[in-house]
Amino acid sequence: MREARQRRDPADSPLAAPPRLSTAVGRFVLGSLAAVLVVVVGGFFALRTVTIDEAKRGTRELVQAQGRLVEEAGLTDAVLRLEPAAVARLDKLVQDQVARGSVARVKMKARDGTILYSDEPALIGMRFEIEQEEQELFETGGVEVELSDLSEPEHRYERSAGELLEAYTPIRTPNGTPVLFEIYERLSSVNASAERLLGALAPPLLGGLLVLLIFQVPLAWQMARGLQRGHREREGLLTNAVEASSQERRRIASDLHDGIVQDLAGVAFGLAPLVADADRRGSAAEATALRGAISRLRQGVRDLRTLLVEIHPPSLETTGLEPALNDLLSPLVSENITTELHMDDSAASGNGSDALVYRVAREAVRNAFAHGAPQKVCIDVTHPREGVTRLVVTDDGRGFAPEERERRAGEGHVGLTLLESLVTQARGRLDIRSQPGQGTTVKLEVPAT
């Protein structure tokens, strides 16, 4: 089973104090600067991607042009046999017209993977595995361009050149034998192009963002001040609502006590002589009916007085917290529910937090009786440390899951929610723990003012 635990600290309450103006505006500025940083970094990588794509297109055109040049001016059938004179003639052509600028390496491979030529002499005559896409080029023709995997053994002499774009295309010797012509172009020029583009675009972009930020800071300041005013207004409204509720409870309790309760008590008192008269006349049925009416009237008076205690506990103002809590538990005793009240001496002496302690206890006891069907309800009030009052209300009723409380709140049962706001205003903490089938514990800690 899942335990429903809802702990309300001042920072978690719906009416928690909003951040200070400087804090709110500082967060806004930091968020805006983070957004600017994301734009700059993201812009660099986006431009780098675009530049790499453009570089691939340029390399594709370059390898085709250089391949045609080698095919027409320097490639002979003797290269297939690795004859030194043919290789030297091809090397002179490559060094003079191909291996220039950003081109870091030039190679030529046979279909079986043997390197027929490279401007790195140590590679000539070595054999490496031909990849599938390279094999397909021998059949279909065309051009392939990709980032080189410099971890492969074939590329051990190119690792010092940094990242490279590898492009290859098939060409033919005079007797029609296809070979694979490859060039490797440095990617550092691509990064340099991206940096140049970003350098050109960044000043106006950042300038526009900073101007926008400068205009938004005053707006953020005004919004934060508006939130603070709204918070203070909501606190005032809540305080007024609670005070108005207390005054209305007091007025209703006073009207009931001075009105209908006194009237019913007077009627019951006035019927007593009629019972005695009926007994003298020997009218047993009339006496029995009158006694039943008196009993019902007296029970009605007791019920109304119990209701008065729930509406407004006069003992809290006159005799203190302990009698008020005793009065709060007394209706449960009449329902055969076991109750316990424990208060240490310092808590019984009374302080400015008594009203809030009583309100929380009343809501907890009322919820336990109305929804929990408990067999036992306990209230403990202590001073665990200097300047703090602790209230713990426990019951062994049905308990509840988190979604059940959310459902009740959606139906308009917001007693505990309002109390949480009051506790927050009093700089206290309210902790509610419950589990279906294992009862509920409500714990309050509040400064003993």
C-alpha cells in the first residue's frame, strides 16, 4: 500500500512568500544569458553542420576534377604493376597539381585493396580491405564523400593532420582497368569557415538579444512586484476570511445559546410540573408522553450545546486550550470512541499559538469522525524545544490515499488546505501522514508566540 504523506513547509505552501525582487530578476537575467549561450553554441554547431555539407559538395567536385586530371595526364597501365618509373611520373603530377592547399593525402587502390599509389611512399604496395560502398563504386561509378575513420590502420599516416574528409571515385587506366582514386581534405578549414560565419553573425545577433534583455528587465521587475502585491493581498484576504469566519461562528453560537437553547431548556423545565400533575391524576399515559417529550427536549439541548462547542469553543478564550480540547473530544465519547488527551505543563499554560493549535486539532478530529470511523483518537500537545509548540493528532480509522484527498479538495473540502496556509503564515509546519486501513496522523509544529 502507498502511504499518503503530505508535508507542508513554508516554501511548498500555495501562499508561500514569493522570492525577493532582486532574486526574481536575477533568475530572469541568468535564464536569458543561458538562452544567449545556447543560441551561440547551437549556432556554431548548426553553421558547422552546414559548412561540412558544403565542404562535402566541394570535395565531391574536387575529387572528380582531380580524378579526370590524373586519368588523362599521369595514369598508365604500368602503375598497375607498381613499376617505379610509372609511379614516379604519377607522383610528380600529384605533387604539382593535386596535393596542394587543403588536400592532405592522395591514394589510388586496385580492386583487391592494394595501394597502387600514395603521396606517402610507405603505403605503396600495402593491401587493405575494401569496404562494401567502395566495391560498389567499381561497378556503378560515382563519388562517395565521408568523414575518415582515423583509427583504421590504413590511415595511420594521416592522423597528425586532424579530421579529414575522405572522397573517392573510380578512374580507368588506358587498358580500361578500373582503380579507385582517393583524396583526403583537411576539415580544419571547415571549422575556420564556421567560426568566420559565426563571428560575422554573432555581433548583431547578440546585440539584438541584449537589447531585448535590457527592455525586459524592467518588465520582469514590475511583474515580480505585482506578484508580491498579489501575494500580500491574498494573505490579507485569507486572514480576513478566517477572522470573519471566527466572528460569524461566535455570533451564531451566541444566537443559538441565547435563543433556541434557552427556549428549549425553558420548555423542558415548564413541562416538569405537568408530569407531576398527571401522576396525581393517575393518568399514566399522559405522564409517560410528557416524560418522553422532556427527555427529547433535554437531549436536543445537549446536542445543541455540543454543536455550540464545535462552532465556537468559549473555553479556549476563558479557561485555556486544555478544556477546549476536552470539549472537542467529548462528542466522540458519546459515540463510544476512546479518546486520550496529553498535555505537558508548559503547553497547558497557554500561548499565542493556542488558537491555531485548536483549529488544526478540530479539523483533524472532525475529519477522523466524519470519514475515518475510528475506534480511538489521541491528541498530544507538547513543547519539544524552546519556543515551539507541537500538536499530534492520531486516529486508527480508515486512513486515505493521496488521490482521495485530492478528490475531496476538488469537491470543495478545503479545510486542511486553508489551515496549511495559516500554518505557513505563522512560520510553522504541517505534516499529514495516512495509509488506507492504518489511520491518520496530523502533526503541527508552530512557534509558541
